[in-house]
Amino acid sequence: MSENTTRRFFLGAASAASAMRVWGANERINVAIVGLGGRGSNHLSIYSKLTEARVVGLCDVNQAARERAQATLVKNTSEKAKEFEDMREAFADPNVEAVSIATPNHWHALAAIWAMKAGKDVYGEKPACYNIYEGQKMIQVMRDTKRVMQVGSQHRSTPFKMKAMKAIHEGLIDMAVLDHTIRDEFNRTAERRLVVLHPLKVVLTNYPEGKVEDLEAVNNPEDETAGKRKVPFSRELFIDAADFMETPPPKYFRLKPGGEVRLKYAYIIKCNEVVKDSSGNVTELRCTIDLESKSGGVTSNRKVKGTIHWVSAAHARDAEIRLYDRLFTAPEPDATGDFKSFINPHSLEVANAKCEPALAEATRKKRYQFERLGYFTLDPDSHRDQTSVEPDGDVKGYLGEGNEEGVTFPRVSS
């Protein structure tokens, strides 16, 4: 159960109930929770936060469970609810308008049927029943009583999936729509990390040799509970080669000879010298650092127009980054009968990147935003001494988790 799931349920319940009585702008649905164990406690926690709901009933055969739930409710809302030992008494109570069922798995069908026949809307946890017959009976009673019923379904009520479903129903099956909904979700949930795809060495000539600072970085600016982490900073860094131009066009705000940028979470630096190899390729930048420009410093509020990402050269972890693009160059590659002529030769690009140390702890269950690059997750074929990363969706990247040999990150969205 999630807050979005229950909010959708109660909005539906309110719509159904509007035919039965006139609703004020600030009124709430009165709900009774049946089953006050682990899932029931979760229901209680979420309902306590919803402006659309008021918990008026607590039902469980276990008196101790009822007392614990009552104490939690009072702590969260300063309100008490009526307690029931028998769920049928809760369903018969005229003050109860909706029922949230969190009894043991597969035992929800009869409770849901009784509740709907008593005129209550129902939210039920999954799995709801033992067999298809029981599920069919729940649906039949729902239609006969014209009540609202929702069965929990893993993540299907999360915002980005609801947007995707709406787009599908409206016939807007465009990859850009899918990309947008994925990005919206990952922006809210993915932790941020610093990764340099195409490393270019930077030497800070006025920064003390051997000195290392642990700078504070935000894990997710959209989620304060994600906390912060420490990122090492030293005299030699890597920035992305794409963030430097020796002869830039007008209004170029990244690093250039004589130009300044702010390093994300760190200092302002100025490029003073460009070092090249015998072929004329830029191999190193020599820069000076404004030592007072870090957060809290005398010049920390000094404005520069460009901010770029970086990693400490001495602390960087190597990773293989897999950047996936569209497999075909046309929306309907088989329209002419020869789909192979539309295969995108650049549908996969691999970069040997430098990552901040925190990514050594990456797991396949998590998605990460590589700042200014996209969203990535750990590759299943990745190994710890060589990180492999791929993108999620079209978001950009993937991180591999694995044994002792190497780690990969594929992009999941741009």
C-alpha cells in the first residue's frame, strides 16, 4: 500500500458516496481498518496522513493489537477510534463509510463481500483470495452494490505509471511520453551521484598537495529523508571533456581558457593553462581555485554562470557505462518490409568512466541519477573491480553488481 494508492481509493469512494449524501469541501471518508498486524499498521500510518480519510474504526480479534493501534492513532491524529472484535460489527456501524482490509493473505474475499453488502467501499490488500471463484464473487458483489473496491497491486498507483496508463488509453504511445513519465519518477526517487564519462584531468595548482577534503553532497534534493553523503576532493580531479572548449562559441558557460566555473558541491575554479600531447589533443588543464568560494566561505555567494561535475582523481572508481539509444532510426522500421536498413548503428555506446567512491556500494535494486547525465542502474553482469553501468528506460545508464571481476552501469533514462 502507498499513499498514492489510498488517495486514489478515497477519491473514488468520495465520488461514489456523493450520490448518497451532500459532501462539504473539507469532509473526509470515515474508514475502519480490519486487521491490525504489520500491514494494518502500515494502513493506519498512511491513513493518518491523508486529508481525505479519518480512521473511525479499529478491528482485530487481538485486543493487544487494537490497543497498540489506538495508541498510534492518538499519537498521530489526537483522535480515538471505536474498537471492534468482530468485523461484522464494524461493517454494520453507520459511522463507517469505507473499510480497509489487512487480514492474513487470501482471507479478504468474504470480508470484502460482507462490507460491500453493508454499503461500505473497500480497499483490500493482495493477495485477496484463494481462487478465481472467490475473486469473481467479489467483482459480482461490487457491481451489484455499486460500491468502490480496490485491491492492492504492486506500484500500479505510482504517479509515473498512472501517467503512462493515461497516455496509453488516449492513444499517445510515443516514446517521449514514456521517457517523460520515467524521468518524473526517477527524479523523485533516484539518489544523485557524480560520474565523469569522458575524463579530462584538472590540476589545481594552488591547492595543497596531499590534502583531501570530504565535501557534503545531497543524495536527493527532492527527498530530504534521503540524507547526505561525503565526496572526497583533492588537488587532482577529473571533469568531463565535454565541459571544456579551447575556442568556445558565444555564451558558452562551461570551462574555457581564462574562464571560471563552479564545481558541484565544491569551489570555483579558473582555467589558466591548457596542456596538450604531441598530436595537439588536450590532456590536462591547470587551474587555480578560489579557496574561499566553498559553502560558508567569504566568496561562497560569488556568482559564476556555469556549474560542472567532477570526481577526485585519487579516489575515483573505474566503471564501464553503457549508453543505449533507440534501436531503430524510424518509428515503424518494418513499414517498408526491410527493418534492418533502419537499425541505429549508435544504439549502444560504451564509455570508460570515473565515478565517485559511493558507487562502489551500488545495488541492482536502486536507480541513480548521474548528475547532468541521466539515470542509471547496476548491470547484472557487472563485477566489483570493473563497474558496468546501463541506462534505465531511455534515461542514461546502468550499474553492475557482481563478483570480483568488474562492474557495469547501463543507462535507464536520459
